[in-house]
Amino acid sequence: MTRRQTSLTEIFETQIHTLALTLRPKTVETYRCGVRSFLSYLRVAFPRLRQLSQLRRDPHLLGWFRWLAGHQPPLSNSTHTTYLVGVHHVLDALAANGQARPDLIRGEDFPPKPHYLPRPLSPQEDQLLQQELRRIDDLYANALLLIRATGMRVGECVHLPLDCLRQVGSEQWALHVPLGKLHTERLVPVDPEVRKIMERILTLRTSSPQLAGSDDFLLPHRDARHRGMLRILRLVLARAAQRAGCVSHVVPHRLRHSFATEMLRLGVSLPALMKMLGHRNIQMTLGYAEVTQQDLQREFHQARQNAAHRHHVPTLALPKDMPGTGLSGICQALAATRHLLEMYRRQRGDEKTRSRLLRLDKRLLKVLSKI
């Protein structure tokens, strides 16, 4: 009896099932979209291709790349990249199992990434918008203030649990942001102002009967996918920005850009800012923090001032009762130093430090003997 040959569709689907054990459902679905596009192309352009071992970079993969580039209607760079990422990961897994050739998709095959400039609000608009949100002072306005003060994504704010505020030390608090866009969680340091916002949100939450229907989330909502809350927050922010006189279009993500830029100007290092924002690398963080010409001038002149004082020799203030600057005065100063050193040595408890101080005293004695 002849054994039926496994089709390419079955091979790819089996591998996706294996990858699904460690991936989120949404990621698995994007992989399937890319694989469906690739297999559809192969069925039309190479109908005789039946075995995975026959798959080659040229003409099969390169032909697919050209087909995607000429797709009608044109595919966006995001969709194009999504297709390539899915097929790339599945083919890599198959190559690791010896079922496919390695290096079928390379880094240069991906469309160039768009360069997103930081989009923080101007300092004036930022201040006016925060003032307007404080004036509104409802649950949604305070949620937006919380986003601005912590740099969270709006989706992360909607998913905050009731007990998100954590004490991490004596008078030190942090906001626990659960699994977010990059499937990571983090603790964002907060100040007393943020704690006041949290207290206000809890007060507003419990004072309104229609808002107290959820026991799990800080921002109660009935929609399991949180779309209603997201839509309300965007609408409240847009109206507040309009009343505050903001000229540009304001969305919740711009509050995150404003937070990043403010932290950078206050002296927070890029690695620390990366952790606050929940990024995986510095390159992602650089897309959020705006560095203006004014920032460059300030940093440059501060660096020049530090360089000017790097080799500065401090002048020591001499005691008023110093006997003089002659040789006899130096001898008296050394003798007084030996006395103080010995008194300090006797106060130390660890033997290692006492031994070092004793050696230093012997050196001073040797200097005195040669004067």
C-alpha cells in the first residue's frame, strides 16, 4: 500500500501547532496569515512543488517577495512585514528540525522600518492639558493623568488591577503594570502626586454605583475586550485637548511620549527609562524621547563645565591656630595628624582597617624622621 505524501499545508500547520505551545494566540494567527499567503502563491506560481526539500530561496521565496511588492491593492509595510515574520519563524523551526533549508529568508528581505519621530506635546500644551484634566476631575480624566504621570500605554492602564499600587520600600511606591504589549510586566516608580491620582480614582470608582460593577480592574468596564473604555478615554482626551487649546491632534500615546521626554530632560538615564516604559531595547526608547536643540546646548555646556573642573586642585583651608608654613610648622602638623590618626584607629573595630592605619602612621613617622 502506497503511503500518502504529506502536503506542504499539513507540514506548515503541524509546525504552527508546535509553535503555538509557547506563543500567544494572536501571534499564532499572524503566523498563519503569512503562511496562507505564501502557500497560495506557491500553488499558483509553482503547482508542481510538493516537497519541502524542493523549496529554494530562488525562485520560490524571492518570487513571493516580488509578488507581495506588486500586490493589488498595495500592502502596507506593516502587513508585508507581518507576512514575512510569520513565514520566517516557521521556516526557521522547520530548518532546525532538518525539514527545510536554512537561511531562506534573510534580514535584507524585510521592508525598511518607518522612522517614527517622538511626538511629545509641547511644554505649554502639556501643562494646559494637564490643567484641563484636573479641572474635569472625573474617573476618565484621572486615568489619563495617571497615564501621563507613569508613561503607561493606554491598554495597560485599562488592564490595571485594583491592587496595582505596591509599596517597594520605606516611603517608596511603584505601580505594577501587568503583562502588556510586549508580554512583559514591570514596576514603575511613582511619587506622592501619582498616589493622589490613584486615591482619587478609587474614590470616584466607589462613589458611582454604575462604575462599581467590576472587582478585578482599577477602571471598571463591562466589555471583556475593553474596547468601550479605550474609546471613552480617547474621546475624553480629544475633547480636553480641544478645550485646552492644543493645536495638534492628541491621542493617549502622545502622553507616553511626553512622559519619556520629560524623564530624559530631568536626568533619567536611557537604561532606566527603557525599564520604565517596558521596552526591550534602547532603540525602542529613543523613538519616544525627543531631544531638542535646547537640550543639546544644555548638555554640551554642562559637559564643558565638567571638563574644565576635572583637574582642578582644591585649596585646603588651614586651621587658624596653625603654627606656620615653615618647616617647624609642617612637623607640628604631621605630629598632630599622627595623634588624630591614632585616636581614630583605636575607635575602629575591624582588625584589617586598624592594620592599614598603623602602616600609614609608620609612614608619617618615617617622613618626620627625615625632615
